[in-house]
Amino acid sequence: MNNRKRIERHTSGFTLVEVLLVIVIIGIIAGIALPNLAGKTEKAMLGKAKSEIANLSMAVDLYEVDNGAFPSSLDGLINNPGMPNWYGPYMKKGKIPGDPWGQPYTYTVSGNGYEIRSGGPPGKSKPVSSND
């Protein structure tokens, strides 16, 4: 009689079925989570644009209180346009921010008021405005 030792193999790792099961579970979770997160980014960018427009509006109002008139451009909030009572810069970081989509804010003065606008997200028809 031969006494053979039985050689047992110990393999470590995952089987193909286990790996496929994990991939399917990750796919299901991603399919549920991604659509919910997609709209949040656009909402956050719109909120940021509204906040920056509010900050710019406050700076324009401070400029108007000091000088008795609105600046002719947003650049007047950073650089003295030759006004004797200019106490700027009126923007804390010393520059005018761009909107969250990489475009400059538009500023128009009409009569006794002004408007600051962002074009909004590309491909959308509703811009963000200081009059909103």
C-alpha cells in the first residue's frame, strides 16, 4: 500500500462569479445614485451665481453711496475711475469674479438702477440676474 499524501491546494482570490456579482451591484448603485447627483451640480452653480451677483450688487451699492452715482463698469469697483470719493477697491479679493460657467458677468446701468447678469448654463434659456 502506498501512503500518498494528499496535497491540498489552498487558493486565495475571488471566483469569476464573485467578481461579476460585485460589478453588477456597483452598477446598480451607480445607476440609482448618479441621476440624483446630476441635478445637484447645476443647482449649486446657479446658487453660486446668485451669491456672486448679490456680492457684486452690494459693492455697486457701496460705490454709489460713496460717489453719488453707479460705476460705468464693474471695473470701477476695483480701479479708481477718477472719482474723488472713491474708497475702493470694493471687492474683497481685488478682482471681479467670472460666473460659474466661465463667462464674465454683464453690467448695465439704466436710469436710476442697474442690472448684473450671468448668461446662465450653456444651452439654457434662463439667465441669472440681480433683478431675480
